[in-house]
Amino acid sequence: MDFLVQLAEESQGPLLALQLELMRCEISNEHMEKVVTYLARSIGIVHYIRRIPYGLRNYRFFIPIDLMSKYNLNSRNPV
């Protein structure tokens, strides 16, 4: 799960920072940096969740391995 959060932050964080910069908002403030980080994580995870049905149609189940083993899931029998 930590990998998913890190990936979401790294993929969405720069995009949010760029959008704020284009709107001439300064993100050098510590509180603003935290907001951007949490928002990037949230948006990235929501994008990931929205892609799950597409992955299931192609027998790809992009859930972290620890969660899959905890709930006894695999990509061929996701339900």
C-alpha cells in the first residue's frame, strides 16, 4: 500500500504543483505543501481505483500483493 501512495504522490504531485504555479499560487508555504501532497495522494488513489474494472476485463488485478494474499484473491478469480 505504501508503494501505491508513493506512486500516486509522485505522479500527481508535480501536476498539481504546476497547476498552482500557473495560477500564481505560491507553494513554498509548509501548509500548502502538505495540502498538495495529500491531494496528490488522494487523486492518484482515486485514479487507481477507477482503473480496476478495466484491469479486471483484461485479467489484470492491480491490488497490492499483501492485500491480495490477505483476502485470498488472484487475477484469474478476482471475486
